[in-house]
Amino acid sequence: MDLIAATGPFGTNVTSDQLIVINLAAILVGITFNSPQKVLKWGGVIIAVVTTTCAIWCTHH
């Protein structure tokens, strides 16, 4: 199975669970980035970056 696995940036293998997390993070940024309150705007961006980073490089099985 390793022969057909898609290798992403920095040698990571992207699974469907990781893609779901990345898509949800993109939706979070899309919803919160136009907020007039800075805490919501930048909080959404920070949460999205942290969860995306953890989904790609952390190994939670």
C-alpha cells in the first residue's frame, strides 16, 4: 500500500481524515476572517493553523 500512497510536502502522506481537518479549517477561516472583532478574526486563523499543522504532522491514531 505504501507504493501507491500520495506523498505531500516534506514527505507526509495525506489521509482522508487529514483532508477533512484541512477543509474544516478553511471553512473556519472563511467564516471568521471578515469579522469586525479582532479576537474572532485572528482566533479563527490561529485555531485553523494549529489544527491543520497537527493534522498533518502529529500522529494521533
